[in-house]
Amino acid sequence: MTWLIVTTDSSMAGAIQGAALADLVIAIERRLVWGLLPFDTELKAFFAPRATQPPGLHWLDDTPAWRIEKSGVRGQGLTELLSECDSAELWMGPEPNAQLFLFWLLDHCSSEKAAISKLVMRHLDVAVGGIKPEHLAKLDLPVIKLAQAHLELAGRVWRAYRAPTAQPWFDLLKADLSLFPQAQRCVADLLEELPSVTTGLGATEMRILELIAPGEVPPFDVFPGYQKPNERRVFDYWEVGALLDGLSRCERPAVAGLDEGPFSLEMHENSSRLQRYKQSRLSLTEFGKAMLGGDENFCRYNRIDRWWGGTHLTNDRLWQWDPEVLSLIAPD
């Protein structure tokens, strides 16, 4: 094998493979913007040769087995595979999860000069998964050669996201991140998902309320997607479903009318439950309307217990974002 492309989107991987732009295309769909981050031991094992890693905790787990076997790859670690390649490209989309994965991957490889010498980045302004292979082959995507400065900056950004407080990530707003064209937007997008000091909700949750405000809204109308009105791209399908659950199934709901849930694989596999979910018609409660107007705060009435990077957000330890002055508010 001579040419490798790594991406974080399976549809993008399929398009790249269809365009015959590489000998092997590997998609890694690990989510980093949602839930507890992997522990140190899991982080190290993720890119290592396959041994006893549980399913989903190895970098090759999201690529179809037939594609792996056809290329003669059998459980290699990332740096081991890179050493066998003539060249390798990173095709990471502009969405925050892809950018975070880019920083993690570069931080992992930073001590392996032989591996880094094989790597270049392609600058993607938009996701290319929906582009037909024949059109994709004609794209002239800018190539960014990696230097030591890229590795040092990637390590700083990755450490900031994993920090136990949101302060190091906020400090990145003042840093020069221009080596990574999408990094500044990534930093801002994730800060906007912290609970607002006014409403207690992140930007995606507030967008959900805005879309439900007219009333009688089907649930899937508030989900992000191609040509859909929810333009936020921080969270994916399953994560937005969980956010909608959180707004509907809590001590003081902001949303009424969600007739089925929770939003889980089990619900999706039950056709009658999924149909009830689709037939729900959503509206805002009086509390939801008050939050949309900036007159109430979700966190005052509801339990908060979730992860934002390495920061554990709870009612007693709540890092908040002030979107008016772009300021981080530390817990009292």
C-alpha cells in the first residue's frame, strides 16, 4: 500500500474511495464533543496495534472489515501503518468533532518523526461526503504540510479541551491558531455550547427552542441536516436527540408534546415507538417561552450533570458562557 487517507466521516470515506484517490481510506467516527472523554489508557490504546481494546476503542473499528482486509491491514497501529505508506493525508471536516480528532491524532503522532513525515492535511471548508466521486476527484483542495509548529499547537489545543476546567479552552481565543484554518471557529462553537449565563442553555439547545416556538413542530424538524433550518453542526443526530430529551424530560420542561422516548437505538428498532416519536407535535412550555425571551434560566430548576470536554458540569460546578460579551464565567 502506498497512499492512505484518514477522515472522520464514513460518507466522506466512501466518496474518496469511489473517486480512487487513495489505496486505503479509513474513517474514524469517535465522538469527542459528547460525553466523557476516553481515559489516558484508552487514549494511548486507541491508536496502538490491536490487542485487547474493546469494540469501538480502536482506530480501525469504524472502517468496513472488507476494506481493511483488501488492503492487507490487520490491526496495525496508526504509526506502524504510516511507516508502511509512501504518503498519508488527513481529510478532516470543519465541524468541531473532526477538528478535535485532528488535534488528538497529531498530538499522538508528535513524537514519531517518521510518521509525521508522511502526513499532510487537506484544507476542507465544507463536508465533502455528499459530493459525487467524479466531482470529488476534480477538487483542488489545498495541501498543508505539517511542521513542528503544527504539532505543538495541536498538543496545546488538545490539552486545553481535556482540562478539568473550561479556562484553558477559553484562553485559546487569544492564541494564534491560524496554522489550522478551522480551529478558531471550533473554539468559539464549543464555548457557545456551555450553559449561557442568561438562559442556562447552550447554543444548540437555544436553536431547538427557536425552531419549536411556532408550535406543532415535528421532532425531526429541529434536527440538523442538509438544507435543514438547524444550522448548528457541533452535535450529531443521536446527540441532538438526547438534547431534545433533556429539554422535554426534566424537572421543569421547556418543551411539551414529545410522545415517545428516550431517543435511543432501542426506540429506533421498535417501529411503533419510532412512529409515535415522529408523530409528536412539539411546542414550548411557558417556561420554555420565558427562556427564549431571556427571562428564565434552565439550570435554576433542572439537574445539570454532563461533560464538556474534560470539564464536568454540575449545578454546583457550572462553567457558563456570556454570549453578549464573549466571556467565560467560572463557578462561584
